[in-house]
Amino acid sequence: MSRQRSRTTRRAVVVAGSVCALLVGAAGTATATAATVSPYGFSAPDAIAAYGGNIFIANGGGNSLTEVNATTGAFAARLVSTSYHFDHPSALLVAGGELYVANSANNSITELNPATYALVRVINAASFKLSAPVALGADPSNLWVVNAGGSVTEINLAHGTLVGVAAGTSYGFNHPDAIALTDGRVYVANPAANTVTELADGSRALIGHATAAGAGLSRPTGLTVADGAVWVTNATGSSVSKLAAATGAHLATITSGNLPMPGPITAGDGYVFAASPPGSSPMVTQITASNDYVNWMMCNTNYAFKFTNPQALQVVGANVWVVNEGSNALTEMTANSGSLVRLVS
């Protein structure tokens, strides 16, 4: 159940030439190897996935994964074996009990066991038409892969076999880079076309497109699902568009001075969280999913968050983890209040 909170007062803080506002008063088995200098080994981290009590981080610049205990922030493992075929890992997803890694530089998907780190398979066959895979989603049976090259590949979770590929001009894919699945539909964001493509889950049939004119889209770059809706960040619109999950109909466009150039987005604990990359001071903004209300934003002036080019977010329990590519660090903050829990670097 979503929590309702009272309207809040706003305090403005100037940060590095920009305004940062805080709302206050809101009620062949591969194995993991140990690192030698920094155990976390963060190197341009840009993706996150949760499994059990831990989180996995993809290091796009280090061709590795780092596992962190989500309760304590302690180092758990670092996966660097060449048998994983990591090559600029850009997306992570836990589905069907396995961890999937999208390798955007070598056009492959690595599947491994997140508990034992055992390699299950590497998928890179030409028939899968993987082309710079950058985002992952799943339904109970299949893995969906968004290819920046202009297609979506559907793969059987149990066997790693090809189910099918959605490609062609009718789909309107244009440098797609985000995906969300819900209510029998697959939503794919096309930032270069200012559209979100809607497909039927199960057949990959084209249903339609949400557009700039109809849904207020402006370089849509992030998708998440919460409270019966699909939420879309508009990087050049300083807004978040809300679509009905079951129909794709435009429900609302949330605009706020606390949503400058939003990109990564996630949901959990009754809220939607959007991260804004550099431009107006990196920040994380919280929206109540049930009433579209922007409660607060947090930036580096509010706490020592170390936000620098945040690339991904994940809600784990009552907290939010933020992946900072620029500072090679993780920021953990409370989902409700936004206060700093810890930094991991």
C-alpha cells in the first residue's frame, strides 16, 4: 500500500551554479575472484540488480561484476573471469533464478547462477540478432533484450533458445534503451524518436506508440512500473510521463523544478524514484506513485551522496541504491525520507 504524506515546505540551496531544492518535513564453471587493491573494483558502474540479500553491480569500464551485501554494504564478491565474456556490461536482470548480463560491446548475453557464480551460458548466435544490447526485461517465461541497434530479442528463460525478434520500421525503434513489462504489454523507450513502442507480450505484435504529442514525451530514456502505470522519464522535457499499464493511455505528465533532465528511474515502497545526470547538479527525486506528487529531491548539498552521473537505481527493502558512474561509488539512501545511509566505494 502506498503511503500518503502531507504537503511539504521547500528550501532552495545553490549548488555549483545551479539550484538544488530540498523538500523538508515529509512524513565449465567460472568463479569469483578477490580484488587486490579495492575489493569492490568499481569502474564506470552503470547497472544494478538485486538477488536475495545482495546486489550486483555491472562495471562497464572494468568488464566485471561486483556483489555487495545490501544490508551491510560489505564486499561479497567480484566476478572477473574471462569465461563470462563480459564486454562493457550495460544491463543486469535477475529472472527465473538466474542473473543475466547484457554485453553491449560484443553483442552477447551472459547467464550465470547468482548464488554460485557458475556460468550457465553465453548467448551470441547471429540468429538472435543481438546488436548493442542495453536493457533487459522479463515475463515468467522469457527474457526480453533491447538492442540499441534497433530491435528487441525474446529468449526462453529455461533453455536459452530464441523465441523471436521484433524488428522493422513499423516498430519505430530508434536507438531504444529502456524496457518495461506489465499487464500483457512490453514497453520500449525510443529516445531518438520521442516515442514509446507498445508490443503484445507473447506475440511481439505491435500495439501502438506513445508519442510526444499524445504523452508529452521528450527524449524518453527510462521506464519503470508502479501503481498500475508505466512511468517514463523525459530527459529533455524535465518531466515524467505516466501511462496506463493495461492500455498505454496517457494519464499525466509530472513536471517539477526537481526533475531536471531525468534519466534512470525505478520504483518501490510506494514511490517512483528518478535520477538526474549532470547538468543541474545530480540528484534523486521521489514521487508518490498513487497521486503523482513530487515529495522531495536530494542532491550533494543535502548530504555527501557523491552523486556523479547516476546511471541506475534499485529499491531493496526500505532503501534505494544509486549507481554513480562518475564517482565509482554506490549511494544508499532511505526510500521514505531520502536521508543518507552509506556510501560504498
